[in-house]
Amino acid sequence: MSKKIIFLYPELTPYFLGCINIFSDHYPKINLHIVYDKIFEKVLLKNNLKYSLIQKDEFQSKKDLYSYCFNLKPSVIIISGRMYSDYLYVARKMNNICTRVTVQDTIYIKSFKQFIIRNLSFFLYKIYFDKFWGVGDLQRKFALDIGYQEQNIYDGFYVADKIFFEASKKNEFSKNNTTFLFIGRLVEEKNILRLVRLIESINHDENVNHKINIIGSGYLKDKILKYKCVNYKGSLNQRQIIDIANDSDVFCLPSIYEPWGVVTHEMVALGLPVLISNKCGSGDLVKNEINGFKFDPLNDFSIISAIKKFTSLSNSQKKDFSLNSIKISKTITHTLWNKTLLSLIVKR
């Protein structure tokens, strides 16, 4: 009898489906069943899928969803989206039936909220999930903090789509001025308005002409467009993003809070150096003075310092940063994702 794995998922994203597509190509005898709530706007589903996709709205109740899962007799059920009560209902009911795994990007922080979570971890997590599949170091620390043992914690759930690895190249740097790149929602927590303002300030104070390519949309768009340094590109698909990234010198992620940020993995896979907030989980992929610089997102001086550290590098040093980004990107791969998923099938 073939093994079955069920995913209960909130949103189908390009990078998640990229992992699923690669796994199903390599292991066609393992049946994957994915229940989802919605599809990310830029996702294009392949023809002749080797796995099952079903929208959660097709189930009339949480009991119907449980029956669907129970009747499949899966080896593993993997759940992302603790906000869905029907997913948690299924997880609770599947106890001792299969391995139950929570996918989490929650990061460890010293806060009263996480103190409460720690003390209620049995009722919030352990009663539903046997294992914890996170992304990086801060997710692992959170898992340990709420009581999961090392042998039940896994990393690397978010992986950049293979198109970014395939387009990887060592960047060339020859311009006097720097072209920065931002990709994300144009909202306060992404801190993009502060970054743009500081680049504009540097241009004015030092009589330079740095630019920033901005990909994304959001309510801050009109405010951002007032700055001369901005090249606004709107919302783009993956291939268009790669074209813009190849015309940029360094990727910036200035978020005030970012549990991970798959876009960082995508950009280091392409070979871009990175300037990143120290509040981003994907800072795991950025090593100071190796492939980028970290900064305090709420401190103008810290951001300006990181910018100037990069712009003052020689072209040869920037090329080294580019090559180092490519090397670091390979610490999280689809091969490792596949191995983790296979291990969950046999470990009970």
C-alpha cells in the first residue's frame, strides 16, 4: 500500500508548491493530498498534477474534513495555519492515528505573550502536534521554549522556488551609484518608507544618485512615489522579478518584524548581497561582512551605516559577497526538504 501525506494549508504559494512539485516528481508512489484555503495571486498551477488539491470550502463542516483525512489513512498530516479551528479539530482527532506536524514560522522573542504561550504550550501545541517543522534558528529556539525535544524539531520548511536557483549567477558590479532592491508589501511593518527616505537623504548629502527598485503593492505606494530615488515596478511574476533583481546590486529587507522572509532566500540564491533588519528570521542567510550587513530597523544611523558599508566596498568585494550569497543559499534546499518529509513518514 502506498504511503499518504496530507497537508492542511492556508494559502498555496509558489515556493510551497515548488517543494510539492519536486517531491512528487521524485517520489511518485507517495500520495500527497493538499487541502487549502486560498491561492496566492501569482500562482500558476501545473497541468497533470501528481497530487490532489482540494479547497477547504468544499467540506461542509469540520467533521467532514476529519472524515476525509481519516479515510485516507495517512502516515503524516502536516498543518500550517493554527488560526483555522477546523484544522486544529482534525489534528486533535488524528492523535495516535498518524504523525501530526505543525509548520511554524513563529520566532522566539522575550515577551509576555510568549511567556503565556510557554505556560499553555500543552493546550496550544502539544495536544495537537507531535512534531514541529520550522524554518531557521529562531523558530527552533521557539520550539524548544514551548517544550518540543530536539529530535522532534525540523528546519528548512520554506525553500526558494527552483527558478531562483537555476537563475543563480555571480553578479558584476561596475556602476558608481548603487541600485537597491526591495520586494514586499508596501506597508508600515515592512519599514520601506524609512529605507527610501534614508536613501534619498544620502543622495542629497553626498551628491550621489543611488536608486531603489521597488516590487510590490500596498497603501504606502503614493507616499513612496514622491521620492526621486524610487523606481517603482509594481507586482511582478517570478521571471520578471529575476530580471529586475539582475539589474540591482543589493537586496534590502528593512522589516520591523518578519518571522522569516522567503524573498531573502530567493535573492541570495540569485547571488545578491543583502542588507537586512535584525528583526527578520531569514537573517540566518545573511552573515555580516560575508554576504551582507544587518541593522536595527528602528535606528536611522544603523540603517545608514549598513548602506554605506556596502556602497564603500570595492567591486571585487561586492563580487565576493555575491558568490557567498549563492553558497549560503544552498544551506536550505529542496533535497533537504525531501529528506525531512521522508523521515516524518517513518518516524512515529
